[in-house]
Amino acid sequence: MSTCTALIIPADPNEPAHVEIIDAGLENLQTLVEGNIEAVSGDDWHFYLNEEGKILGLTPNRRAALLVLEATGALFDVYCGNAVVLGETPDGDEGDVPEHLIDLAQQLFGLHQATP
């Protein structure tokens, strides 16, 4: 089992995006995105979403799209459903979401801060 700090971006804009420590195992990732996972990758990060999101008619995730556009300068798809953003270790394993993405998400759409 691998625990990582993740940025969770719900597709529903009324649900706050937030950072939390999660089990980054396949089963939990599938639970978070409500189905089989599809990966979208950046330089030192990637995020998972439901691979059938468009087919199932899940809500487009505008905040995830905005984050990808701002982080990479390009947008090649419509992302539907909840997104789970993680970092990537040099050997390709799951890692903590990079701070620069957390900062960017905070600037773009704000993050719900968990209370201790």
C-alpha cells in the first residue's frame, strides 16, 4: 500500500477541491473516480479520472482542465468526472502531488483547507 498526498478535484463545481493523504492503490483510485482509471500525465505529475467519463456522461471537470491548461499550455481533451492528481517519483511510482500544482490550483480556483 502506498500513501501519497493528492489533490482531489471533484467534477461538481459545488464540491470543494482539496488536498488529502490517500491510499494510492488501484482499488482506492477507482473508488475516487467512480470507475476504471485513465491517466493524464505532465512532467512530474499525473492525474486519474474515469476512463469512460465521456461515454457515461459524467460532468465535465472544468477545474481539472483549467489546471492542465495552465500547467502545460495545452489542452487536448475534455476531462469528465472526479480527478485525483498525484506526483510521480523518478522511477515512475506514485508520489506526492507537487507543491507547484497545489499552489496553481489555489490561485486558479481555491482549495478547501482541512481543519486539524
